[in-house]
Amino acid sequence: MNSFETEHQLTINGEQYHIHSLKGLGDKAKRLPFSLKVLLENLLRNEDGVNIKEQDIQALLNWDSKAKPSSEVAFTPARVVMQDFTGVPAIVDLAAMRDAMEKLGGDPAKINPLSPAELVIDHSVQVDGYGNDGAFDLNAKLEYERNKERYEFLRWGQTAFDNLKVVPPATGIVHQVNLEYLARVVFNEDSNGKKFAYPDTLVGTDSHTTMINGLGVLGWGVGGIEAEAAMLGQPISLLIPQVVGMKLNGRLPEGTTATDLVLTVTEMLRNHGVVGKFVEFYGDGLADLPLADRATIANMAPEYGATCGIFPIDDETINYLRLTNRDEKHLKVIEDYAKHQGLWRNDGDEANYTDTLELKLDDVVPSLAGPKRPQDRIALDKAGEVIGQHLKGFQDERMERRDKSDIEQARIESEGPTTNPDEPVDEAQFMGAAKVKFKGQEFELNDGACVIAAITSCTNTSNPSVILAAGLVARKAKQLGIDVKPWVKTSLAPGSQVVTDYLEKADLMDDLEALGFNLVGYGCTTCIGNSGPLATEISDAIQKHKLVVSSILSGNRNFEGRIHQDVKMNFLASPPLVVAYAIAGRTDIDVYNEPLAQDKNGNDIYLKNIWPSVSEVNELVQKTVTKEMFEKSYANVYEGDSRWQKIQIPNGKLYDWNDESTYIKKAPFFDGMKVEPPGVPTIEGARCLAKLGDSVTTDHISPAGAIKADAPAGLYLQEKGVEKAQFNSYGSRRGNHEVMMRGTFANVRLKNLLAPGTEGGVTRTQPENDLASIYDAAMEYQKNETPLIILAGKEYGTGSSRDWAAKGSLLLGVKAVVAQSYERIHRSNLIGMGVLPLQFKDGESYESLGLTGQEQFDIEGLYDKTDEVSVIATNAEGKKVSFSADVRIDTPKEWDYYKHGGILQYVLRNMLD
């Protein structure tokens, strides 16, 4: 049905395409931002009188750019993309849904993706081998050994579910494969003898799904739970957002890179405040902004907090699609369709925006960001001073937390027992510096040392200019006879095989390898925490001497505890700067005025001596990056290598669960599920499991990296007979809820204010006030049928769209979170798992209310579609603190999910009808 008579036929390539034209909707549609035009077409095409009604479309047409979002609409994405860390639990849930459907008397075959779902296995490779020619093969071998059960399961899913395609390991990272191959920009399909054209739209189970916005494709990251619902035909519920326009003018100056631009954009937008908003880039500066640079900016939308960061379609879009071997006939469809719909960028275009910002590209300066957050940009000319200040802060913190027994133990280990235990200990001897013997060399490792330098995928490796610039830096360094410092773990993990093709064509691979930047794999490595182990000698020195060391990576995430457990400071930088800092071997250096190294004659070598010019880089890009490379790399994209093809595929539409598996377990979310929904729950007598500060990320809540042997997840795996060397990572074991619930709140850098002075997954049980692991405490509370809450500060749940941050919270028994504010995806995920997100009133917090976290909590006034509730906190003496909190269930559809106990239960019950 269509209330606006927008159905139209558009002739392209001599053929008739059925479209929903925006032209007949007048100036209201014409003045909408690009992203809202795409959303408008989506509503027009999917209007059904139930999920999408005439008044929904009217609300979008009458969009008030300045008003607070209040009108809910249902977005129906054309497809879903997944990576394996988040995709495996999604397929596990779908398999468990089939079992539940059969148990409830329904047809399991109904559980199937109804729109294209594409999963790219890219998050499972770890950097074990590095710095040599055999690194890639070793890492691939270990990847298959560690992930055999997961890959068997995914191959089963590829055959058992319709509309699901799996891109095998060692092909590339999901965002780059999406950009270079999967993206349609405009869907062009046949149905019942008719041709249809409509915008390519998507959601993905990775927060950096927004990278595709660089191509003019509207999409963003969602939790795996929402993605599963989208695959099963459920629209994504959202409030019509505010749209911030960012005007770009000018050109990037000499010496700067796309990475410097994106760090500047991230800082500006995060400071402006765009959480929950769409960001749209416009202005004459786009004319000279390559598609690869646009994709780099779009990739970082989660870092600046926006739902998406989108660019319009223009000549540069078409040029990129042509370069990446898209069909010429389809390119004509994209161009003609976009021009007809007003989705094509013309000089001087400016829509009606909520707010506007302007950035003159000429003002961008070389930068990096860190040491904990991607929005904390540091101008390169100030980096030595600023990083030195951060380093001093960490050193001061170390001294405040020092424990003389630790120092004494270190002294004993190095010198043997003292004859005079009261003799003063020289703390400096044991803290901040260490003598290390490694690979036949002896050197001193100090605070500030850079121990990881990674050209890692996602943000930058889709961009030939910065990758080739890194190669040129390596070439110049090699020519001067300088090398990286011996303590630096170096790696090159491109986002697609095209990257190594053009590096080899440019004759730069040998130069990168000479400095230790050998290929380690195609996929997400250091940025997700798959940095692999540091050499034992380096790690032991860091731990024994409590060194404050750093990493530098060309990625997008540098949150605490994410990159490596031994590394406290992490910095984001362009690939050429990654090489430069690896040569320096430290991050607390003034790279403009201090030498990076000395050549074989003892001459000082500075950054300016090895930095390539823009013209040098551009000339190399033009010579080496060709259409034929993309044609070759994606010719057999779904086939995989011999290892993939040898994997045995289980049979059957229902999965045969293996009780002994430590990777794949039947999801427990449907256990005991009834046909009738449970309704709005009652939360009484709750205890606080964790009291957390500001900017607690989904990495803090559900880490993706290494599993510690003495952590609850490590102990569980050992009980199951898994040796420490085979632990793999939390991310790789997301198909096993037993591991993941034990890993919830297990980040080694988590600071739970209920247990001051501790780091990691530690809490104090109430009312006993005993110290315990968060997992053990949660299990004890469950025995006593005590519900749990989390108290938190601002921006709770920032970072990756990690559904296990919500799933794990639920399985620990958390019924509600009370925070000052939420990041969009995590709030949605909490509701999707039946966990209540509450928000302190403006100006209030657990501090202002005097909440210690040791109280009992009752939540009163929680009814269907209520806006606020009363929370009564009662301490041990019976004193009560009562406060109002906003219920952050923002849409009617979200209330439906919450009343059903979660989004998957809602979908399953609807499918039973």
C-alpha cells in the first residue's frame, strides 16, 4: 500500500525500474538531509498500515530539525552484515530459536534470514607470529586450530539457513569487504518479472558498520540481538533523529593524512555532542576528498558518538565503484537513480540541518589520539609534551598504589633474601626501568617505551594513500640504515588482499618487512585486542618492574585494557606515524625536534628525513591501485582456502549441540519460555553488583581479548580440560555463554567503586561486605534470588556494539542499570535482553544522592510505557533515599520487547501465530 502515490517508473539503460519517487513530495522532501531522504524512501516503500503508517511518513516530511526527537519510525534495512565475533552468537541464537520453535509447536524452518545476511570471518586471527616471513602461515594455522568448532558451526549455518553467506577467514575485514565488494549503493533486483530499484541500506553487528556511509549507504551498528531480529523481518525502531551537518572546505595541507583529518573530525563532533544523532558531511571540500578518506571518516562515527556519519553520492562514489570492479550497467542505475531522487551531490547543496559545524581542511595538522580515548586528539607538535604529562600521571598513580611487599618480592627475586629486612628498598631499581636480554641484544626498557606498533585494519587499510605512505617511510628508513627498536612488536594486518597486491606492485613490501612489518593476517587484530602475546622477556620486565608502556596503532579503538593487558597507554595514529614511532621505540618523544634514531654513521635521523610528500604518495596511488586487483581478489570470495574447504559440515536444519564443546553452547535465553509473554517485571530488594564511573565501555563490561588463567572464565576452561595456551580470547568464545557470563565485567582495567583500590572483575557482596569476583558474587546472589542493579556515571556502554555486554549482564542476574547517560547501542541492547535502563535526572548522580552501592534497591511505579519510576535505596540502618529516574525505553516497540523479556522472545512468539 502507499498513501502518497509515489510509485513511479524510471527508465535506465532502456529498461523500466519501479521506484518510489521523492520528486512528487515537494520542497519538504527536497530540503531534507540526504540521510533522511533515504529513510523517507524506506518508509514509503514499506508502508503497510501496521509497522509503518501514513502518519509516520507525515512525521518525517514535517520533520522539525530543532525539535527533540519524539516521532518513532520503523526502518527496514535491505541487508545485514556481521563479523564472526558478533556473528557467531547471532547464529547460535538463531539455532537455539529453531529448537525453541519446535518445542513450542511451531515450524523451525521459519527461523531464517528474510533479507540478505553476510558474515565475514575477520576477528579470529591473532598476532602470535610477527616480524618474519612465516608469520602469516603460523597465525592462519593457529587460527584454524583454535577455532575449529566455531568454523564447523559457521559452515553448518551457511548451509542450514537460507539467505546467509559466509566470507571465509584470511579474506579481509568486514568493513573493507563491504566497501570493496558487498555494497550495492542502489539495490537493483527482479521480482515477479519487474525490475525494482531502491537505496542500499543495512545494519551490522559491528559498531564500525558506519564505514559504508562513505559510499552514501545508510547503515549503522546494532547489537547482535537487533541484527537477528532484522534478519527475521523485524524493522529497526528509532526516533526520527536530529541531523548535524558538517561542512568541509578546502584541501588537506602537505604533511597531513586522512587519519589526521578523522581524528580532528572526531574531536570536534565529540565536543559538539552528536550521540544519537545522524551526522552528514557536505560542502565544496568533498570535491577533492577521495572516497577512501570519506570511508575513514565514516568509520569513526562510533568514536564521535553519532549513529551514522554519511556522505552523499557523487562522481567520486561512481569512480570508486568503477575502480573496485562494479558492473558498468549497475553504475548507470546508481547514478540515474540518485539524481532522480535528489540523492546526488551538487556544488552548493545545503539541506536543512539541526546544527552545522564547519571544518577548513587546510587547518588540519598531523595528530594522534590517546592514551585512553579516540576523541582525545593530540597535535603532533605537542605530542611529546602531552604524552610526557600522561606518563607522569600514570607514574604518580603507580607510586600511590605501590605495595612495598611487591617491591621487596621483586628485590628478592633479583638479589635473593636480604640479611636486613628493615633495610630501605631502592624503589627506582624495580619500578620504571628494566634491563632486558632479548634476541641476542641487551637494552634498557623504560617507562614510555612503545612495545606494540601495528598497522591494523578497519579504519586505515582501506585507504591506499596512508598505507603507501607507510611503505615509503619504511623505504626511506631502510635506505638510511635505521631499524625499529628490538622491543617493539610490529605487525601489518590489512583489511583486504588488495592491500598487499598494491604494496607488492609498488615494491614496498620488502621495505616494510625489513622493518618487521610483515603480513600477519587479513583481519581485525590489535584494534580488537588480538595483539597476541608480547615476548616473555618483554612481558616479564613490564610486570616485574611495573613499567608504563605504550602501543601505537592505525586503528580506531584504544580503550583501557583493550589492546593488551600489559600496556597502559595506547595511541591512534596514521600508518606512516606507526612506522615512525616503531623506529623511535617510545611515544614520549618530540618527533619534530628529537631524532628518531641514528644511522650507521651516527648521524641523527629526524621524522622530516623519512616523511614522503603528498605528490609522492598520490603518484604512487595512481600507478599501483587498479581495477584488476579488485577483480582478482574477489573472484572467488566465498570459496576460502584449502583449510576452509576441508572443514566437515554437520547436516540437518537443527544443530546437533555438543555438550563437550567449549566454543559453541546452546543459548539459554529461551529456557523455560512460555507462549504468553511475562509482562513488566517487579524489581524489589535488589543489590548493587557494581558501582562504575564515567565512560565505562562495552570493553569494560565484556572484554574481547585474552582470558586470564585465574579469572572465572580461565578457571572454567581449565576445569573443562582446556590448557592455557588454548584459551583463545573472549571474543572467539562468544558462542559459549558459560565463558561469556564469567567474562562479564572481567576487564583487567575495570574499577568497581564498591571495591576501592582494586582493578578487574572484583566486587563486595552485600550485606556481608566480603570481597569476591563479580561472577562468584552474582552466582551467590542468584542462589538467594536477589535481583541485581548496576550504578554508573555518564556515557555508560560506549564503544563496540557488543551484545554480550547486555547478554552477560542479564545472565549474571542484572535487572536494571541506573546511569547518568547511555551510548545508543548498549541502551538498545539492554532492552533487547530484558534489562531495564534507567537514567538519573539531570544534575543528579549516585554521588549527589549519596548512594554508596551498599543499599537495597526497590523500583516502584514501573508500568507499561511509563516515563519515570521511583527508586528507593535503603541502607543497613534503615535510612531511605528516594529519587526519580527516567525510564530509557524510548519507543513503543522497545516496550513490546521489554514486556516479552527480550527482542528474540518477541520475534519468536510472533512467528508462532
